[in-house]
Amino acid sequence: MDKKHLAQKLLEQGGGILRLAPTWVPRSFCRPGKRIKLHQDDYFVLGERGGIDERWFSSTTWAENGPGTPDDEGMSYVVSEDGTEKILLKEMIDLLGADVIGETLWNKYHGWAMYSKFFDNAGPLPHHIHHDNEHAAKVGAAGKPEMYFFPSQVNNHGGEFPFTFFGFTPETTKEQVLETLKNFTKGDNNILGLSQAYKLELDTGWDVPPGVMHAPGSLCTYEPQFASDVYAMYQSVLLNGQIVGKDLLWKNSPEEVVANEDYEYLLDVIDWDKNVDPNFHKNRIMRPIPVKPVEEMVAEGYVEEWICYKCPEVSAKRLTVLPGQTVTIKDAAPYGLICLQGHGTFGQWMIESPASIRYGALTHDEYFVTEKAAKEGVVIKNPSTTDPIVILKHFSDNPDLVIE
């Protein structure tokens, strides 16, 4: 069977809802927090490539992990009901286009322009930055807005440092930041001394536009983001004494910038006004917002909330289907999803949140809903008398989103 026929078969098999296989991503510079339901024996199954501390969702984006990275790392596979057939989600969208993501997204991006992930690190990450479209284009990439949400279901512990540094204190000068960048190879460059940390709260989130400095804390984080993997690390020594390589300081910089060690270019990547905003907390934190009055939704058997809503290109909702309820949920755009809690049926599929997943095994906790299926509405049935079904839904451009 050729790939286009297989893609069409899998599209029809699920009634426009695609079953996705788990996508695990290692990072050589990270240490797993062991909260993403991978079996305890499998977090280091990839050996010297690093511990597995990420699971990517609805991804058509390659995870850039240096030499030796497999061609499909970070990319989601659509799998058949019996698990014997599969095709990359990217290939399926390339072949079927608007039949999967709708005319609007296909005409705008000619592909699926976002992915989400669980990021699960035992400790904090370095203070780092994602490039905007202008700077990313210089290396043939796209800019990367992203958002964070901290689900209680995957945070049975807070890790070593559940606080995130964002931006710089309002009185910080560009000269001070430039000095820290020039001191990157001279020990701890103390860039965190110019920043401030915020205590992370479960079931809340943060908006992180391109150009905003951030040193993520150690909560397991759900991260909807634009389909890009550009970044640069501006902090030289971590909390636990781990050294950050000089190559990561210059990552995704043009060759001539790296060759000339142009620190001014690194400074220019920073969106200065956003980083020193005295109202940073007010402007960037996100607390769940019900999509309509809660009493009305509860009467219909569910509660749905926007959880990531400050970026026009990427957004996310949390859907809770109450015990014993059957609901039909409609959306104006296609989306990917991950089930955090409960079990039941989702359209024609079983849906459940496993307690432990072996590396390479299949699950029924992740799906992709095509635009047609989303607009027609998905019937979700929760047979439990006690346990809700909790689902996180990640969108590319969504016409229902109202930016807050």
C-alpha cells in the first residue's frame, strides 16, 4: 500500500480522529524528572544520547539534537487501530493537506505549524532565549513563541527548583547584560543576578514570546509552541554546577556572527521592552478562563477552559468530562490532545491515561482531531462514576481564541 492510500485509510478508520504513538525525546544536557509516565527502567534507554525528559505531541517538527539524531526524532506517527501500520503525521498532512488541517491552515502554512510537549527536568534550565522570526530567518528557521502550563496530574513532586526566572529586573541595563555574555567562558557569568524568579503554581501558565529570557523551573511543564526548535543558552553555569557549553551560547546564530564572536548580535536577539517590563507578571501569567459560564457547562456534563491564550499562533484548552457523562464537544479548528486522567471513549476510539508506558509501546492517550471532525463535534463518553476525563488540547491558529 502506498503512503497516500495508507494515509487515507487511517483518516477514514478513525472517522477523522488520528491515533498517535508516543514520541519520546532525549536531551544530553538535561536530567529526567520521571513524571511523564515513561516506565522507570526506560528513562535512560537511549544511553549516551541522554535521558528522556520530553514527550512531544502532535509534532511535525524535527527535534534538533546534534550529530546522530534520527531523522524522525520528535515527530509524531499516526498508527492504525491494531498498531501494525503507521505513517508520520507530517507525511499524512503533506499528502492530504486540507483534509487533515482544513483550508485555512493549509493555505497559510502548508503544514501543521505547532506542536506541544511535556518538559520534565529534575532541575532548572539555563537562562535562555528563543529567536523571533527576523533572527531565526537568518539561519533558515522560524521564530518560536511558546507557552507553559503546569498540570497537577503530572506534578506529584516539584523537582529541585520549582521557580522560573523571567526577563530582567526593570533597572537592568543593556551594558550589564552584554558584560555577562562576554563573561560566558569565564565561569558563572551571573546573568541570573540580573533577573528575578517567580514561584510556579500548579494549573497556571505563562506566556513566553520570542526574545524573552527564561530559565524554566523544575515543574513538569506542558508547552504548546510554534513549530520551531530555535534557541540559545545565555547562562554559563547552572544551579547544580553543571557547565553549559559555549556552542549553546551561539546556537542558531549566523556563521559570521559565531566566527566574529559578535556579542552585540546576541544582545539584539533580546526583546528589551518585554524583558524589563515592570508589569511582567501581570502581562505574562495565565490562569484558566472558562470558555463559557461554568454553571452552564456543568449542566451539560463538562468544563472547558482556555489555559494558553496570549499568543495568536498557538493556544490550548483543558477539557474535563465529568463522571458518568456523555458530551459532544465542537471546536472551530483542528487540534492535538493528550489525556491526563480517566478513561472512556473519544469518538470511535478508546481513551485512557496509562500509569506507565514502556519505551516503544503504543497507548490510547494521544490523538489528533482533523478540522472536519472538530467542527462536527466529538462524542466523549465517561463511564466512570467517580473519575473525570481530563484532556489538554493544543491548537494552531484558532478563530475562537480571544487574546487576553
